Amino acid sequence: MPIVQHEFTSKIVEILNSHFPNQGVTVLNSSELLQYLNIKTKAANRGSKSRAGFANHYAIYVLVEDYLNNEFHIRGGYDDYQGAQFVTLFRRQRELPFGNKLQNHALNHRLNEEFKKYFPTISYVPVIRDATTNRYWINENLIKISVGGNQINIAEAVKNIIDAYVQARRESFSDFMIYCQQMIDIQQQEPQRALEFIRGLLRPNIDARVFEIVSYAILKEYYGDQKIYWGWSPDELNVEYLILYKTGRTNANDGGIDFVMKPLGRFFQVTETIDAGKYFLDIDKVQRYPITFVVKTEQTTEEILDKVEEQAAARYSIKAIVRRYMESIEEVVNIPELMDRFNSVLQQGKGGAVIEEIVLQSRVEFNVEAEEQDVLIYGDTVDDD
């Protein structure tokens, strides 16, 4: 497959050249594993559509690190190795930056499945697993490659590439957090700058997690001033303000609903796509309970609904089924609508609260507190880069 070119590709070639002088491009072209990492590091570029997830990177990383720690790249004999214990690999993943909430899916199947998606004709997958003993190996066929008739071992280069990618993401996110803090300080004096800051975070190509966080921060404040009256009789009414709750990890792919509103019980789902299958899957999760979709697009609400209905009609030939699904879409909130609601929040003098919420949720999502408290600073482990 053709090599994907993006901002971080040049860094990958630079690292490869440091290990294999003047052969960086050739080595990259000769290795499916390196090409896969090239695809997976697209998110190092700020504003990339790629999500900055680390699960598959770290599955490769901990296995390669185990391979290097045991010096198999020097002394050989990996085919006699009893394999790394899952608990050791899993613990190591969670020690790495942004890794404290990672699950076992990448090691067990997701990395291999995604790798096969990109390289369907390759007979090797990165992770070899013995389910009986719960031992794991990196596939050495992807670590030892032939370049110009010579066999080379790319294990150290792979580790350094992932180190460099993580560092790039850390720096990018650090800049983002610093800017958020600055905007908290200046938003009272320069509300227009706050508006432009949020506008910059509501682009169709923004990181999916940032979009979800920003959407939540805006909608939480937007609904927070609205109240309802309810009670068991007209003479005894309760007054409650609407509260929006974030129900799980951002873009966690955990089958849950993203936001829930109390006391109305409204469900909100954040999505990047206009895909009837995805929408209807979310609707089926909650037995066709009405859902509001927050969509990372500048297309109009009418265009979104028309596309979903068109896809649904093509998928289901029964109009009644299509109608029941469409009736379960309570509301569609696109980027322009989010901006309108943010303008409303600004007029109420709550721009600072939105930015503070973005900072809070970002720190939780990206584990900033744990990063700052680590005794072993990750940057100290990548001096070789």
C-alpha cells in the first residue's frame, strides 16, 4: 500500500536514519509494522482527524520493550522465549503517559484486527498470544526485515518512534492546556478571544475527544440556566435546574451514552459521522429511547436528517421501521448550533465557566494530574531519542 504522508512521517524517517544511516525511507517502505505506526501517528499533527488514542501503540511498545530488555535483538533465541506475562505487560501499559485507563483489548485482539485491516495480504500479525498460559510475544517476523539483501532488526527504532510520538502528543496537549488556562484569565476582558478559542475547537477535523469535551462544556452551561417545575400535584411543585452529566470516558467505545440530563432524562450521543447504522445502533442500545445526537459537522440539521433517512430507507425496505428509528432522534446539534449556544452562554457571562470545564474534563481525560505526580518522569526514559 502507498505510504501515508503526514507531518510526523518526516520524524519517523529521521529516527530510522539515526539507526540505519541514509536508509530511513527504504526501511519504512520495507516494513509493514513501521507503515502501520506511520498511519497510527497521524494524530501527532495538531488538528488531525485521527484520534490520539494510545492503546495499539502501547501494545506494540510493551512487547517490543520486553524484547529489548531481554536483549533478544542482540543475542537471539526469541523463538525459545516463554513469553511475557499479561499482568506485567498490562501494568507497564498503565505506567505510560495517558495509559492509566487502558484496557486489555489491544493486546488481546484489537491491534491484530486493525493491522489485518490495513495489511490484509500479510500472513503475520503483531501480537502472538498463548491463551492457555496467558503469555505474549511480538511477532519477530515483523521486527526482523530484509533491506537491500541484509536482515536488520527494527525493535529499537520502533520503540523510539512511539516514544517520539507520545512526546509530540504531550507537548501538543500541554500547549492546549496552557492556552486554556490563559483564556480563563483573559476571557472577562476579551470575550471575543474566548469566542474564537472555542470556535477553533469546534472544527470538523478537531480531535474527537476534544470535540466531545468542548460540546459537553458548552451544553452543560447552556442548559444550566434552564429550570423546570414538576410535582405530584399542581399545588406542590418542585423547581429544578437542568443538569447535564457526563456518563463515561470520552470516545471510549464502551457502548454507553455520552451525556444524560437530569431531571428530564434526555440522552445525548456525540458522533463524528452521518451514518444511519451508527445512529440506529445507539438507538437500539436504549431500546429506541429518544436520543439527541451531537454531530461533528457543519452540515445543516436538515441535511443530516435527510442523509440518515436516505441511508435508512436503503437499508430497510419497511417504511414503518424507518419511521420508528427516525422518531427516536430527538434532536440533532451540529457545530453551528453549538456555536449559537456558546454565544448564548457568553451573553450570560459564563464563557469562563465553559473554559474551566474544558480544562477540568481535559485533565481527567488525559490523566494530567497523574502525569504531574509521577516520580519517574517519562521524559527521562527517552533520552536516546
